[in-house]
Amino acid sequence: MAFQEALLQSLSPRPGESEIIRVFPVWPKTWDAAFRLLARGGFLVTSRIQNGNVEFVEIESRLGEVCRIHNPWPGACMIVGEETTLELTGDVLRFETHVGGKYRIIHQE
């Protein structure tokens, strides 16, 4: 369990608030890794880190909830879904999802 929590966490900042997904929250930056794990809220999360850089994050929504994910990069990100493309910035990225929707989050350089 501790190994998985080093790769992915989905915790509320305070009791009663919605969970925020974090990828590689305590993973050593010098270790390469990839995972596919289920997060709270019914999100299947896939991601990879290589040479200390998160390459991408993919979210599959199983319940159609609002997704909240800590931005793993500085600056803007692109969220590309089947019917949506968004550019978001900030520490927490928030976007609507639909059941079965797949969303790819990439760093906007």
C-alpha cells in the first residue's frame, strides 16, 4: 500500500472537501516509473515519470464526477478529451468528466 501511495494519492485537503488526485507525490525524482491505478471518485489514472519529468497523465472517468488533480508541472496544461480540449493553469486543475470519458493531460510548454 505504501508503494502505491508514493505513486498516486487522492485525498481531501480538509474533511468534507472533494479529493484531489496527486501523481508521484513522494516518488524519488531520479527513479523512472509508470502506473495504472484507481483513485477515489472512480478515476482510473495512468501516468509515467522519466528522468524526473512527468510525461503525461491519463484519466478515465468511471462515474462522471468532476476531476480535481494537482498540477504536476509549473504553468499551463492541456486537457484533451474525446469532445473537449482545455487549457488550464494553477495548482489544482478542475474539469468536468462524463462516464467512460478519457482525458489526457500534458504539459503546455
